[in-house]
Amino acid sequence: MTATGVDRVFRTVTPIDGSVVVERPLASDGEIEETLARAVEAQRRWADVPVTDRAAICTRAVEWCVARADELGAELTSQMGRPIAHSPFELRRGFQERGKYMAEIAASALADIEVEKSENFHRFIRREPLGVVLVLAPWNYPWLTSVNAVIPALLAGNAVILKMAQQTPLVAERYAEAFAGAGLPAGVFQYLHMDHDQAARMIADERIAFVAFTGSVGGGQAVQRAASDRFIATGLELGGKDAAYVRADTAFDHAVENIVDGAFFNAGQSCCSVQRVYVDRQIYDRFVEAAGAQTEKYLLGDPRDPATTIGPMVRTGAAESVRGQVEEAIHSGAKSVVHPSHFPADKEGTAYMAPRILTNVSHDMRVMREETFGPVMTVMPVSGDEEAIRLINDSRYGLTSSVWTTDTEAALRIGDRIETGTWYMNRCDYLDPALAWTGVKDSGRGCTLSRIGIETFTRPKSFHLRLTT
């Protein structure tokens, strides 16, 4: 993405071939002011709409997007480079699953909490909308990350202003079309194409009641600074350095296939991708060999080709940064299991980077400490549960981690000691809409999804009614 010119225009550059695929003007100060004013006015009326009616509109909007999954998926591929074989399923699977689930549970999740209803008292807690919610969504999974905030915020009676990352601006525009087609009143959902400074000024505006941000730790810190003079909440879904622990009793083939997929899907550009793998020494060599063979099945190439299974990273600079982590680790003694020669499309100076598996690594290496956000998986042997727990927790991040085992009791026992927001057994890189999505440490704070995630976009108000005759 680049922003140029007196007229403040930004251009989205595709990683496929470096061409410009979208060009849009950035919002003017006047447009931002008009958007905020409309949102405030529209929210007052939207809050009076019954929850069941809000849910019906949100469901129709989700269905509008899903019905156009092929078209919207192709747009996504052109903007950020995910293979066309995968892009439509962001809408057909996770987006649809989460959006519809939240609409289905909204009425019960937002119902009054009755404390007492007697001849003398009626006491209850009501969840009221916050007001205008600003959603700042990233490019890597633009539909999946945004739906986590946009839909529950609207269900709770808020107005929403969406700022989508400038790598995927068409997502915001398609949301607006979907909500218009679904019958959402004007002004309740709006989007703005803004730069970082404009977003910071909007966060500081008294009309913004909540900020939902998904992105890097640095981005989350910037949001916090922008909100620091105001008493508003911020939901921060930040980075990860997620780990998988493979026990000796694992279902071996299942573990290999799913961990490799969890590491390299979307070219590893996911906050919950598997980046660190700790394998019991008894099966370590076998695992490394099998993971390497599985990785060599990937086809790196033009994401518009249906045969491609791993596309370019989002930009050349991002690929060069990841290559730097890998080269630094190898210089410090790490070994590369999969040679880039298996992937002819991998070329220096381009966004096309082959998936890499590194062994002989240690926590002294940057590739084991910092979020990689690329197609790199590191593998270390461990002597058992205690060492695995210690190494998994030896991270500034705490988003998700997983254990691969046939022993459920062991999974629960280990999970109780793992410092993450989500703990998986025999799966990874998946968000269940019925479960709270949250992180600890530098992976952020707050919660989306589940009943708790809907409540995030409300404030509790207590009613204490004493009945007299």
C-alpha cells in the first residue's frame, strides 16, 4: 500500500505482480466529521430496534456476503495474495459460522439478568449499548477478524465505523453493500479509508465509545496511546508466537498433517499460526522427516492458479524480513529441513517465499522469540511434559497453544499450566464461535466471540425497583 499526492490517495499494490489493484482517496476531515455525526444519530434509533430484528438484519448481511464468496474471494486474492483455492472459504466457513452463530445467540446473550422479582422488589441488570464502535481490522484475514467485532457490536445496539487495512479496502466497501442490501438503517454501519494519524484522532474523539483493534503489538500500543486521555475500553487482538507440543502418544499422521497446515496456511500470516513445535524426543526424528515430506507437497506460485497451495506474502518487504529471521537463525546454528530449491518460485527480492522448517534452534534466537508472521516453523525436541510447559510459556505472547496426544487427562493437566487464551487438543489455528477468543501477555486483552464477546460491546446498568402500594 502507498499513499501519495496532494489529494491524499492511497494505492493497494498486489503482491502477485506489483501492480496497483485498488486506488482510493483518503477521507477528508469533513468526511470524518460527517461520518461521526451520522453514527451518533443513527445509533440512538438503532438501540431501540428489538434484538431479534437486529439479528435478522445481520444474518441477511452475512448471507449476502456468503452468496458472493467466489467474487469476494477473488477480490481478496488480488489484494493480498492468498491462493484462490482458499480465499472463498474465508467467507463460506469461518465468516458465515461466526456471523450466524452470534446472531442466533444474541437475544439470550443480551437478555436482562434477573436478580429478584417479588411483591416488593424487581432487581435486574440490563446490558446497554456503548454507542459508536470503531473497528480497526487487518488485511491477513479481513473477513474473519472484522466479523468478530462488527456483528456483535451491531447486535448489541451500537453503530459501527470500520477502518479496514489499506491492503484490503474492498472488504469495507462490500460490508456496506451487504448491510444496505440487508435493510440496515443508514448511518448504523459506515466505513472510512483513513491513515494512522486520522485513526488516532478519531480514537481521541469523545463520540467514539469503544475501539476494537486487531493487529500488531506496536499497533495495539498506538491505539492505547491514542485512547490514553479517555475512559473508554479497547479490545486488542494482537500477535502470537503459538506453540504445539507433540507427545509420544500422539496420533502421528494426524498431528503432522494438521501442524504443518497450521504453520503454512495463508503463508503463515496469521496471529495464531503454529510457529514453535516441541516434539517428544522418542518421535522427534520421525516427526521432522514427516513434516518435511508434508511441506514439500506445497505448490508455491501465482495465487490466481487453482493449483497453487501457498501464495506470496503480502509484500516484498514482509518476505525479506522473514528471510532475515531465517538467515540469522541459520548463521547461529539452525538447520533448514526443506531446501528452497523445492520451490522454484521462491526468489529473493520478491514476495514469494518458500515454507521453511528449522531445527537445531534455541530460545536465544530471534526466530523463537519474535512473531515471524510468515511460512516458518521451528522444531525442538523435549524430554516430556515439564520441559514442554516451560518452553511454551517462555514467550512474551500468549494467544493459543496446542497439545497432540491421545490422553485427554494429560491435555487438561498440561493446559491448566499453559499461559494462553486458548488451549487446543489435536487441533490448531481455529476459532470456535462458541468459545471466547482472547489473549494474555502481549497477545492483547479483551474478548470476542461467544456470549462473553457480545457482552464486550455493552455496559451493565442495574435496575433496583422497590414496589409500593
